[in-house]
Amino acid sequence: MTIEKYLVKKASLSTLFDKIKASGKTIKAPVKKRHTTDFAAVGSLDETTDDYITTAQSAKSAVFPRVEKLFGYVKSKNGVELVDYDLSTIPETVLWGVRPCDAAGFDPLNAIFNWDINDVIFSTRLARTTIVGFACAKADSSCFCTSVGGNPGSTAGSDLLFTKLSNGDYLAEIITEKGKAIQALAPELFEAAPSEEKEQNLATVEQKFTREEIKAKAEQYFESDVWKEQAQRCISCGTCAFVCPTCACFDIQDEGHGKHGQRIRIWDSCGFSLFTQHTSGHNPRETQGRRWRQRVMHKFSYMPDRQSVYGCVGCGRCSRACPADMNLLEHLQQIVKL
Amino acid sequence: MNEFEPKIVAFVCNWCTYAGADLTGTSRIKYATNVKIVRFPCTGRIDFMLLLKAFSEGADGIIISGCHPNDCHYTSGNFHARRRWVMFRSLLDFMGIDVRRIQFSWVSAAEGAKWAEIVNSTVETVRELGPYSDYQKVADFLKTEVENG
Amino acid sequence: MDNVKKRAAELLKSEAVKVVIGYTMGTNGKPRAAFIQNAEDVDSLIFNAQCVQNLAVYLSKAEIKQLGKPAIVAPLNVLRAIIQLASEMQIQENELIVLGVSPDGELIDFQNFSAIEKYLEDFNMEVDAKEKETLEKISSMSLEERWKFWNEELAECFKCYACRAACPMCYCHKCAVEQNKPQWIPVAAHRLGNLEWHIMRAMHLAGRCVNCDACHEACPKGINLNFLTKLMLNDAQEEFGYTGVTLKEGNLLSTFKTNDQENFIQ
Amino acid sequence: MIKIGFYPGCSLTGSSREYAESVIALCEAFNIELKQIPDWNCCGATAAHNLDKELSLALPARILALAEQNGMTEIVVPCAACYNRLSVTEHTLNADEQLRARISEIIEMPYEGTVKILNVIQMLQKYVVNELANKIVAPFDHKVACYYGCLLVRPHEILQFDRVEDPQTIDEMLKLVGAQPVDWAFKTECCGAGFSVSQPDIVGKLSGKIVKDAVDRGAEAMVVACPMCHANLDMRRPAINSYLKTTIDIPVLYVTQVLGLALGISREKLGLQRHFVPVKF
Amino acid sequence: MSRIGVFVCHCGENISATVDVEKVAQAAAGFDDVVHSVDYKYMCSDPGQTLIKQAIKEHNLTGVVVAACSPRMHEPTFRKACAEAGLNGYMCEMTNLREHCSWVHDRTEETTEKAIDLVRMLVEKVKNNKPLEPILVPITKTALVIGGGIAGIQTSLDIANCGHKVILVEKEPSIGGHMSQLSETFPTLDCSQCILTPRMVEVAQHPNIELITYAELDSLEGYIGNFKAKIRKKAKSVDHSVCTGCGDCWGKCPSKKIPSEFNAGLGSRTAIYVPFPQAVPNKPVIDKSNCNYYQKGKCKICEKFCKPGAIRFDQEDEIVEAEVGAVVVTTGFDVVKPEFFPEYGYGKYKDVITGLQFERLASASGPTLGEIRRPSDEKVPEKVVFIACAGSRDPAKGINYCSKICCMYTAKHAMLYQHKVHTGKSFVFYMDIRAAGKNYDEFVRRAIEEDKVNYIRGRVSTVYEKDGKLIVKGADTLMNGEPIEIEADMVVLASAGISNPGSEELAQKLHVSYDRYKFFAEAHPKLKPVETNTAGIFLAGACQAPKDIPETVGMASGAASKVAALFSQPELKREPLIAVVNRQMPPVFSSCVGCFLCETACPYNAIGREEIKDRNGNVIKTLARVNEGLCQGCGTCVAFCRTKSIDIQGFSNEQMYSEVMALLND
């Protein structure tokens, strides 16, 4: 569908929010807790904040939770009986306050989970999620969406995108049918489109390179020492992967409790030293340099090759969260200059 | 519903308390059925993680018992254990885990009657505290819907 | 700091060491670790109050070990970690040159680890008064409040293990949390998995933690997990007269005194 | 200038003024300023600890608390009985926090247990001994019997001062000023002070044996560091003489007086004229 | 997949009266992996055991749970039965339905439910059991005995007479120890040397005993059955293979004023000397510290007069290595030194002596040839005061214990004195008389009643000299604490027995523990009095605590029998319930990171270090390694190991974890 533009008054925003809530949907929106802001289930707009560049963690957990059940089982003398995951328990969810970079992350996630076979649980979650984006008026030095195909006002990935105007009112862009459905909850709040230019209300993020440049350089310098050098500081934690909107590596575990149990899927990270360790003790990605290269290659080379989508949206979360200051933008700029 | 019957697990050393509990038996001293004994070579062997496992598996109370100081079959396993418990208890208490549910004791091979008393008093204490549902709720990931950040 | 740089350059030039591990200015105005391999690069070394990452963590890192013999810029926290690591046989005196730095960045020479140990005697490794207040505040809550407090606190944890990765004492190649025969601790970052992980972490650091707060600094969610280790430190001091890191054999929990407290034992 | 707190106690302001005078004179010579604890009270010796435990702790505790209040970290207590009571109190209260709180309540003053208590010998050892040699003008070339009495060294586990059965510190110190300590048998024997009011005849007997042995061993002077010892050996000499059925005129000096003489401090300043048995040195 | 058999025992009616055993067996049959479950009247009976053996074969069982009585009773029985049926014995576990269930509960549903739970827990455990084989440790059948006093002599002879080799190391030039210094022995008053010297000679001549005198242990490594000892032979400066022991050298030696150790300082000896006439070996050594040649570079008179030419001034200390399978420590004791008693004037007054010195005065071979003459002027003392508990039982002196032998030897001394000086008067100040032992109290009574020794119950406060007399001031507590003064001619102190100087150092070399008084610590105060906590190292005599001759000899024979028992087996067979450090494929090798914090946690010093090397011999990794010979299987290291790299066989992490996890009822 073509994008429809409306004006939503500043005061109308909380009414819209309440209407969504009243419709029975779960709303997850950015909440400030201590010094980090993250998505959490909320009851009213007052509980949320709009003072954030990005949330500490991405919004991906709405569709790819950090722990999720795949199926249950019951053991008996006669064997094991499987109990399918009850998809009806997945709620209709509205993700409110998603930044354009974050919204762009759902596409690569979807590409991974539905690459060969359809991941029903993931797809159901995604289908029941409506993304209400808010364009960026602020950016910081870790942001580089414009270098990886995005921009602070990009509509890609969002179902509905709000851009705050100079007077505090919002430009609402309805991008998908799901967005339309939100509008339908309170059509009276959606007024005629404003005249003010969207662009003048957006943050400026300077473009440093293109994804294609990175892809080419990374592939060309696969054997270079640059990976090793960049990874010297890295302390092998999983923070970057866990805050990333597109990182989709997971581990499968069975958790038993007497005769009952469940198979669960949980986040994992290619940065962990045990990630590729074989039972034999051999580890094909033995050093942190190789693991770091894998992370970059996967996002900039393997994914576009296999899934025709790049795995980085330039949100800069990994750089902000890294305890050892492994700054992705800085590193990509080094690579591009090779 | 019947009165709450607490589940108690006892981690005991082979040489003193297990033998002491044997003596309780040979002396035909009765005690509550709630307790189940797990035999270890020495209190020094008892991993603190096993206590957590016992709680997560549904125990409402735990008894840890071994040789009196200086009586350890291995000379000092109980001393090591005691130090570990001091720290562990403090940590659990700090984190809001109810240490009243963990009874530490020294029961020698000659203290059959003491063993029965320890079991009975622990059962009573835990019965009053009620089921440890706070912990079991956290542990029961089968019923907890997936959590996400 | 000039003397530190000078010494670092000398060491590199004379090939007494192959790499100098120190702090340099990183991105976003934050200091970060630097691995200087050429004498010409020593000017990038810095030291200020923001240098909180415990560089000793790199001494156990295979990739850094491969660079050759290191020298390390060592403020108090790093010095403590070095002594604790040495007492746990993880580093040897002849494999490392320590460039001690005072809080104002002055070079402190150490002939050997014993000299570091001696130097550290003047600095009490205590939980400071403000932190003690926090410990007491938590302790004075009711049992239910404490349980709720830590459940909420730990619910934030998604097990990225940055705390572990940033800790100089978490050098094990395979952490107990990754042992799966048996699976002691659930891998998942659910409530039980998080609770057990953090209990175990605190216990394993009891008597070993150097109170550097690197774990807390590293936590992307700012969880106050360092207060668990601080409690252990405080207990160790109060219960067992533990005075801090030392080269002497044995560890708080691998040693005992016959008169340790036992009023809780029936 | 070294500044030390000073607790004279009752004896040093009365019967043994010369002890106080000689301590002060000696300290002056070594540039030590003794600052009296303001508003000090009785230490409780020797009766309080037999009557009321709390009282026996509260009295010394108040003295120590006052010292703390006045910023003193170290006090010198010349009287052996006072030294003993103060030390015992410090030890007892430092070992029992509850009791310390209780006593603080009684004296209506906080007592932290931070003050270090020195007897005269310890004070001399710490601040004087090293500089002694340079200042000697008149070596005390006499045979002396050093008498320690009971309170200065006992109970050993609390005071931790010298060898309890055969103390040596005064002997060693006097050697430094030229004296020759005799080897005698009554260094720590009881002088009978506890009976000096109730059964004075016993004092004559007990002190008499002490004095006699000193004389028999060739001592020309007895040296003490306790007002009670001094009172019994000096003031009660008539009783001693009548018990011994002879006349013994060996003088009894405070250790500070002997050191003072060696340094050339005037006899008057040292209070030598105050003794009952004349001092002829 | 496990195939578990469950065998529920009725124990006559002991179990079945309160537990519904059929129900238990039925419930167990429903457990995962349980393929066979039965109940039976008496499982431990022959038919019961046969039942198990048959089931193992028929059902191809991989694990067995016997639900019966305490494993402390019948675990070996059932493990043996399983082994006989071809199932490794360690695949059998017992659960205690009798002592821990039927005997302590009434017959209720809960009791049966508990029994089912107990069975479930052990079924889960046994699934994780691993077949184990007993550990066989080779044994070097030579014993090292350290210290050649009566304890060492007796131990050596007993072991040697069992046909095993013994190396006896003595630090002095002669064996004999304190016993050789004694005059007569209580309670029989037979001559000490008369009974001792034949034994000393026997030691020297025994074909199985290698006697190394004037030597000390330098180091000990290894473990039970397999120790390596380094022994430092101090230079004797005399070639004993050439020396005939003629005595010309010490007759001519000009340094004659050296206090004789043997005579406890009361007599003197020369620089080249044998300690006493009956010494074994009866050949001299040169005491370098007192020899004119060694100290001043001139003399060599002994060399000149030595006809066989045995003097070797250039001899140096020599280290010899020996492989031994067991060590017995028999280093004896010492008595407190002069500075201990300023109040008694010991060291100040010549006539205040220790009990050991009195022994020498009373001994026919002593400096006075057995006449009691006081050291200062060699006069016969007319009044002697004996002070018992001189140091012992005196917390103020830091010795809280009773030295045990003093009451008896003091009575003996007083008696000997009265026998030798008929006109003399003797007094004994004592706290209590401790004369427990065969004919001991009678002996003391004899001293009091027949020999008229004055026993005064009270302590002595001080001893001082006056007009040539020793004034002993004390109190008689049986006379209302009446002060007493005795003008004595001689005072004998029953000085406290203390540990030997150097015992701490020796204990550390041996890795055995010692108590606060530095006496060696026995493994168990009641049941293992001659063992130490290090397997293969035993104790005898006063190095463990002061004790008298009969007790020492008894203990020595006890230690010898322990050594003989150890040596009587071809190999040491030990239960494999010990700790092991895991090993994994390279490049990991083990999850052990080599922090060695387990080293201090281990009560047995069983944790050693193992270096993993690459082909070029470079060390890649250093791991902990549990010494199978030393580990006793307490598992303290297991609970302590952060990486779970050490596990204990039989109570492994997986076993205990499974047992706990099986607690849940669903």
C-alpha cells in the first residue's frame, strides 16, 4: 500500500495509546529504569519515555525472546510424548516507540528464521506484532544507519511511523495494513497531514561508507591481521550480540523437572569462546580475532549472499554496550580504508 | 486439604551423622517421615549448589549434618564445610532466601536421639514456615511463560 | 604518567617486553585498553580516574599471551588482581613486568610480587562506607523485600556474561555455568538460571574478589551484582579477619580456623 | 616536644608527691610535656574490684574516656596500682563490646578503647632510654636492689610487661646510669600493702623480709616504681625495724629519682627531702 | 541405556512390618530403566544373594539397588555378590529402608511413600555409577624409622623381625635416646641401661636394620608405599669402617671441657667423643664446633694417635637417598630450658637441676658414679626439694598439658635419693599425684610410706639462694595454704616435657600435622593413635606427647605392626572411592585451570601437580593431579573446585546431583 500521512496532535497520542490498550493488545514501550531504557510492557503512555536515542536492548525480544519454549515433553516408561507449543498463547502486541533502525532489524531476523523452513513460533509472534515507530530527532556518535541503508526517518519495517514536529505534534505515516488497523481504533485522532517537512525534524547522521564497500573489503581482507588487532581488546562476552536487533544465534536446551520437561531456545553469541567448540575439544574459531571476523562477515557478507539482506542496521547498540569499547563504526571505518 | 507436609532433604556425612541416624534406627526412636537422607562421604563434599538444587526440586527445608569439630573422619572436612556455610548462609540471607529452612547440625555416630530431635524440630520449623513456594515459583520454569527483556 | 611512558618505551626498545598493556583514549571519551607493541606508540598511554576497566583480565587471555612477555600499567585494582592471580598460580613473576601507577599517575617501581604485596598492605581492601551503607540497607529489608529486590534486579540479566568476562578472577577456561554433566545451572536467562548463576558467581569469588567493580562497570544493564561479592568480602573481613589479597598459600575457603563461627549450627 | 597525657592518681598528689615531682622533673629534662587529664577521678584501687565489678570498671573507664575526650592517645600512669586498674579495665572493655557499651552508659561518656596506657618504666623505655647516655653527669655508682612489687607486672596476660617472675627492666635501666643491681630474692614479693590499714603488723613482717634481703645482698639503696611499695618500705621503716629488731637505714628511691640524680637534677626538685629514711647520696 | 534391578528386603519383619514392601517393589518396577524389581524376606541370606546374582544374569542388569539396611552394614556383602555375578561391585547401591525408615516410623502410607522415594533416589544415583577397580599401589618394603630412642629401637626391631628392611636414622652419634640417660626405671627400679643396651646392640647387629647415626632427614617425597627419603649424614670426621673404637683419640683430645650432652651438662666430654661408654655404634665422631683443628686450624692430635688412621678431617656431609614404603617418626621429646624458670633460679643456681640431670647424678655411669652429690660443691645434699609440674599444667607458661611422666619419676627420684642418702630429707611439692598404671600408685605410696618422702600439696612460688642454701618458698594447700619455706641443699625440677626443637620443621618435611605444642598429631585420638593423617607415616613414643617407657614401647610395637601389616600385602589395595581430576581431549586436556586452591583444602596433601607437555617438552598446562596413594576420598576438593574439574568416584557430581533431582515425586 502507499504510505498515508496524517497529523496526530500531541495531546491525542495518549488517547491513541489508551485505545490500543483497550483493544486488548499488549503494549511494549521504552521505559527508563535506572540508567538504561528498554522495552517493557506498560499500561499507559506516562510510564514510557521518549528521551532515548536507542533503547539499550533492541526490540527483537518481542519476536525472539531471550528464553522461549519450543515444545514440552512428558517421559514415561513407554517413551516420550511431545506437547506442541500452544500458539494461541502468543498475544497481539504493539511495539511502541521503535526507532527506524530497530524496525529495519525485523527483516533480517525474519530472513534467518524463515530461511529454509518456516519457523512457526517466530512467524506467529511476528505476525501478531505491530510496530509503531518513532523517527529519530537525536543521534549520537555510535549511530551509523545512513551508512547501512537506513536513515533516521526511514519507514522500512514500521507499520506506523511517528515523526515529532516542531510544535510537538506528530506526523503519522501509515505504512502497512497493521498500521491501518491502529488508525482504525481511533480514526478521529488522525487529522489532515501537516505541511511541515518531515526531514527538518530528523537527526543528521553522516554517511561514512556503504554496505557494499564493507562487504567487498571484508571479503578481500579475510586473511588480514586487522581482525586480530581489532579484537585484542575484546573480552569475549556476549553483550554485542544480545543487544543487537539482528543477531539471531541461539542455543537449544532441554530443561527437565521430574518426568516433565521442555525444549527451549535461548540467545547465544558467536563471541563466546565455547560457541563453536566441538565435543572433541577442537574449536574451528579458536581465537577472538576469528570470532570477531565471523561477526562482521556474517552481517556484511554471508547474510547478503544467502538471505539477500544485510545483518547490520547501524543502531550502534553494540558500541554503546561494549565493556571494552569495541566500537563497530570505528572498526568498519578501518576496514573500509584497507 | 490436609495439613502441609514439608519435604525435607538431609545431606549428611557417612561417618558421623549417617551412622548417628543408623543408631536412631537401632534405638527405635521415632521421627517424622518427611526427611530423606542423602549420604555423602563428608560434609566437606557437600556442594552448595546441591542445596539450591534441593530447593528448586521442591524441598521445603534442608538439613546439613556432619561430625562435630575435631571429630571429622577426614580430620578437617567439616571445618572447611563450616566456613563455606558461613559465607553461603550470609549470601542466601542477603538475597532473601530463607535460611531458617536450612538446619545445620553436628550429629555424631553416638547421637541417635539428637538426630531424631533435629529432624523433628526442623520439620516443625518448616511446617510453620509453610511451603517454600516463593522459591519453587521461580524454579518452576515449566509453568512460567517465557520471559523476555 | 611521563615516567610510565618512558619506562614503557625503554622496555619495548630493549625488548624486555613485547607488549605494554595500558589505557588509552577510546571512543565516546571513554578510556580503553591498549596493547602497545612499538616504543613510538607509548605516547597514547593515558591514566585518569575513568580508567576503571581491570586490565589484569588480559593477562589470562590467550590472544594477548601470544604477543609475548607483557608489561602492564597497574593501578591499585590491577595490582590486587595480579597478586591474587599469582597466588592462584595463574601468572609467574618472571613472565610479567608491572608498571605500578599511583592514583595521580606516577610510576611505582616493583622489584617483585612481594613488593606489590607489601605496597598493598597500606591500602585496605574494604567495602567503603557508602557501599557498606547500601549493604546494610539491603540487609535491613525484610526477607520478602530482599527476595523481591534481588528477583527484580536479576530479572534484568540476560546472561551475556560481561561480568564474568570483565572479571580478572574469572579466568577459568570452562566456567562451572558451562558444565553440563551435570547441568548445574540452567543455561537460560530465566529467573532460576539467573538466580543460581549469580549465587554461584558470588560464592566462587568469595575470598578471591579484588573489589574492583569491573563486573558492575561491564554490565550493560547496570545490575548491582557487585554488591553480592562485596557482601562476601565484608563477611570475609568480619568473620574471618580476611585482610585482602596475599601471595601466601591457601584461600579464604580452602583454609579454616578451628574456632570459626558456628553459632548457627545445632 | 613530646606530649603525653598524665594520670597522677591520689598517691602522687599526696603521700608520694616526690614521685610526681621526680617524674615531672625527668620529663622536663627530656623535653616531654605531661598533660594532666582534666577532672580525673579515683581509679578505684585497691578496693573497688572486690566490691562492685561495674564500679571497678567505670572509675578507670571514666579516666580513660576523659583522656580520649581530650585527644590523648597515650597516657603515663606512674602509680602501679592505677596502672594496673586502668590496664585491666582497658583489656576487659576492649574484649567485651556489650560491657563497654554498658560502662559508657554509666559514665555518660563514650569510651572507645583507643588510649595507650604506659607505666613510668614503659614511658622511660620509649622516650628516654635512648638519650640517657648523653645526659649523665653523675653516674649513680651504687649497689641497688630493684623492687617491682606485685602490681606492676601482674596479671601478665593483660599487662604483657616484663618477665612476670623475674622482671628485669628496672635493673637494666639502672645499669645505664652506672648503678649495680644486686641479685636478690624479693623482687616481686608482697610488701603487704593490702594489709596496711587492717593488719599493719603484717606489713612490718612482709616488708621487713624484703628490706633485710636487700641489705643482706649488699644493696645501698632500694629502687621502686610504686607509691605503695615506697610507703611500706620507707614510711613504715620503724615497724620494719622493730620486727627485725635492728636498725636498717637503707634508703628507698623511686626509679625516677635515681635517674634524676644521675642527670644532675637537684635533690629538691626530685623531692628527696620528703623521704622518711634519709637519702644520703 | 541402564538396566536397573531393584531388590527390596523385608529383613524378616524389620522392614515389612512398617513398610509395604510389595508396594515399594511394584512402584520401583515403574521407574524409568528399572527392568526388574522384587521383594524378598532376607536379601542378605544366601538365597537372597542368589536371587540378585540370577537376576543380574537373566536380566542383564547394569545396576543394582538393594533396598534393605544400612550400607554401613551390608554394602560390602552386596557389592561382592554383584561382582560374583559379573557385575562390577561399584554398580551396586544400597538404600536404607530399615535404620532410616522402618525402624524410625510407624506403619503409615507416608512411610511406604518415603521408602519409594528413597529407592527412586538411589535408582537415579546408580544410573550414574561407573564401574571401578580397586587401586593397587606398589609397596617398597623398607621402613624408615626416624629417631633411635627406645621407640625407634623397638619399632625397628619389631619390623625387622617380621622380615622387612629398616633404615634407622639417629641424629646423635649413638642410639639410645633419653632412656639411655636414665638411672633406674619406675616402677620396678631396674637399671635402665641394663635393659636397654642389649636392644641397642641387637639393632646394630640385625641383618635387616641399616643404622645411620649422626644423620637427619633432609626431605621426604612420595606417598604410602613409595616414599623417597633424602638423609643427610653429617660428617663424622672419622671413617667408621676403619676405626676400631679403641679410645686413644678421645683419651688424647685436648678439648676436655665440653659439657656432655649425655650427662645433661653435668659432666664433660672431649671434642672427638663417643657420647657414653655403651654407645652404639661405639665409635667416635668429631664435634666440629668444639674441635681445635676445625676452629683454630691447629691440633690434629687425634690423627697423630689414631693407629688405624681413621681420622678424616676433610669428610663432608653426605646425602643418601633411600626408597621406603613407610615412615615411623620416633623423635622423642625434650625438657624445658633454663630461661623457663627464672623464679626457680634454674640456670642461676648450680644446685637447681632438672629431673634428667638428677637421673645422671643417680646413675652409676654418671659424673658422680651414682652418688648423689650436688653440682656446685660436690657435697651430699642433706635436704632435697623436688618440684613436680615445673612448667606442666601451667597456662601462664603456655603449657596446659600434663607431662604425664613426672609424678612417677619424681617419686622415683625421691626414693633413689632416700636410698642413697639415708640421713637425707626429701620434699616433693605437687599439684596432684597422677600415678595411673600398673603398680604405679603402689610405687608412689612406697616413696611416701616406706621411704618417708615428704609430699606437700602445693606449688612453689620462688627459689632463692641465701647463705649457701636454696630457700624454697611454697604453700601447703592441705594446711590452709600455710606458707612454707624450706632451706634446701638441692632442688630438682620435674621440668615439663616439650616437643623436640625442630619437630615443626620435620613435620613440615613429612607433611604431617602437629598440635599447638608442636607434638606430632595422630590421625585419630582414639582409633588411630599411631597413624598420622598422611597414609604410610606412623608415630611412636614421646614425639606424639610425653609418655613413659612401657607406653612408648607399646606404641612402638603398634606402629611396627601397622607397618608390617602394610608390608604383608603384595600391593596396597585401596577402595577406588577417591578424587580424580578430569581429563579431556587436547587442546583442552582438562577443565582444571591449575589454580591449586584445592591443595590447601586437601587434608592429606594428596593433590600434586602434573605438567602437560608438547612434543618438544614445553609445558603447555599445569594441572592438579590426585595422588591415588594419598587420597582418602573425603571430597572436600570436589565441593571446592570452581570448574568442577575434580570429581570423586562413588559420590560423583552426577551421582549426587541425580540423587537430589530424584527427590521430586512426579
